[in-house]
Amino acid sequence: MSRALDIPAADGTIDAHLFTPAGAEGPLPAVVLFTDIGGLRPCYHEKAQRIADNGYAVLMPNVYYRDARGVVVPEGKSFRDPDVRPTLFGYAAHLTPEAQSRDFAALLGCLDGEPEFAAGKIGVVGYCMTGAFALRMAADYPDRVAAAAGFHSARLAEAGDPASPVNVVNRIQGRVYLGHADQDELLPAEQIARMDEALAAAGVHFITELYRGAAHGFTAKDAPSYDAATDALHHRRLAMLLEETL
């Protein structure tokens, strides 16, 4: 079960989708799902509904609302296509840490205002570039975010990058789960180690898991790197995290 909604934000109107289990009654614990760089599309609607079916109300915003509404990759095309990638990278360049923080505030306002969402703690999950979003939202709202997860996350801890989420994870109070692809060129071993060190030094309750033989994008059904076994594992790990925290 899903419905579309528009969310007022400081930089415009965020078009988003809200997912609940079929026949759900009453408010449910809230989960915010950020898509990967490809934006809103069928495989992420499916992913969000699968999470919702475990007993949650899932909010999936269009992270590119400043530049485009709805689906941003044309039908029949892929974000890997050379005539699509520059557009997406241009959109993504607008998602600075400051812009993300403004969007987080708007999303929380939505969670507080829509009847499907229960009051209290929330979970947040991101994929690819938005694994960093999940960590940053948990750092911005430590009293609200009980669980943050990232899968095949990109560039979480680049050395010398002041905008890296590794610099703010010391503010996180909730639990963190990071599922990494061991063949992921966008998150080399040294960055994984740097993030783990920062989380450990901050005393964050976290789990890092390396998915053996997986490549970047292993949860996206429309990606050539999709792997059904590791995708299923990601859903089990995420379900466990949300059940134990929400």
C-alpha cells in the first residue's frame, strides 16, 4: 500500500511516497528510505514496500526534488548511460551537507504530521551515496534516530574531505549497521577502516559487515551488479536492526 505526498521544505516541495503494509491500522514506527543515485524508480518502490510489510510506515523522498520531480532516469535508460550520468551527477552535486540537513528537518516534519507514522524514534536507511545521508541524519538528530543503516555506501570516509560523514558520526546515539560490498571500488578498505575507527572511538553501537563477492549496487534489481543472495541478506539484516530498535 502506498500513496504519494508533497512535503514543504526550505528549498521547495519534496515529492515523496509513503508505504504501509496492506490492511495496516493505526500509526506504525517510521522508517525513512533514501534511494541510490538513480533516484525514484520501480525497484526502490518494491524495496520500500518490502520494508513496510514488516510493520513499518516507510517514507521515500525524491532526493532530487530541487531539479526534477518523480522519476529522473528515463524509461529504458540506466543511470550508467553516458547521456544520463552527467545529469544525475549534476543533481547530486546540489546535495551538500547543508542541503541534506534542511531536507532532514522537512522529512521529520512530515513524520510528525502524517497519521501513518507513530510518534517517537525512527529508522533511516540509505544506499550508495545516501548511506552517508543516513549517518548524517542520525548525527543531526541523535535523540530521534534509533537506527541508521547503509548498504553498498559510497565515499563514507575520504581522507581530507571536510564534508565526509566520518566527521560527524561522533554525535550518533542510535545503532548503526553498514553492509559493504567487498568488491566496491567506491568504498575501498581504507575508508571502511577509517569509518569503523571513528564509530568505535565515539562509542557508537555499530556493526560492519563485508558481503563477500558482492559489488557496488548489489541490492538494486535494475543494476548489472544485482545479487539476489546478498540482497536477501541485506533485507534480513535491516529487518533485524529495525525490530531490535523500533
